[in-house]
Amino acid sequence: MWNDFAMIASVSGQVCAGLVFCLAAAGKFQHWPVLRGVIANYRLLPEGLVAPAAAILPPLEMTLGILLLSGLARGAAAATASLLLSLFAAAMAINLRRGRAHIDCGCNQSFLKQELHWALVARNAVLMLALLPALAVAGPVPWAALLAGSAAGAAFFMLYLMVNVFSALPGPGRMAI
């Protein structure tokens, strides 16, 4: 019973995070010319590393998204995605601590330009937690777990999108996470 739940949780986290990474990568590909400026605006990388980071990030995110959705390299993809999410969260947290909440988060969802706020850091932490079961589960995933996990992951992705919309609202309508 516990193994079935772990399998479903693993697939669910992978599907949700995979869709998040694919969406983020698509936005970055669409707005690739401004990505360098967004990364530079965080003021964390030396100037010489900004262009390589902007060149590598969208293909890396898309590759991770595809790997997570396909279930290939489950543990490695989940670990790499968690590391990337933690780097993003750390970059946001550092800038928030510096008082630089006014910068664009760089999530590159053109319909949701967002300034930094702690809810975005929390969002990344939740996505990292969702990937934990993928690090622990080994072996093939039964069809029933694959179907249930995929449905749950898609539902969590829709919830993720809804929370992003509400947290991007200006003023008192902003949803605190």
C-alpha cells in the first residue's frame, strides 16, 4: 500500500514539476533576447557568466521538463530539478533580503510579470518537496500508479497556475502563501 502511494506521489511530482519546467522554458525561449537582462538584474553572477547562463537555462529547463514527464532518469532528473529550484529560490531570497523586490522574477510567463515576493520562494520549496518521492522510488511504475499520478500531477499543475495568478495580483488581492 505504501509503495503504491509512493509511486503515485513520485509520478505526480514529476508531472507537475515537468509541466512547470516546460512552461518556464517555453517562456524563456519566447523572450530569449531579454533573458540576459533578467539574469543580470539579480546581480548575483559575474558579468562574464550572465550570457552563458542565459544561453544554457532555457534548454536545460526544457530537457529537465521532458525527462521528468517521461520518467526517464527519474532520480537524476528530480535531483537536478530540485537543485535548480533551490538555486532559483536562493537567488530570489537573496534579492528580497537586499530589498530588491521590484525586479522581475524571471519566470517568463508573459501573462504574469511578477516582482519578487516570498510566495515565489515558497512555491519553489513546494515544488522541491513534490520531487522528493521521485528520489526514493525505484523500479518500474505500474500502469495504475502512472495514470493516477499523471492525473494528480496535472491537477497540481493547474493549482500551481491558479496560485501564480492570484499571487501576481497587485494590492490587497494578492494571495499570501
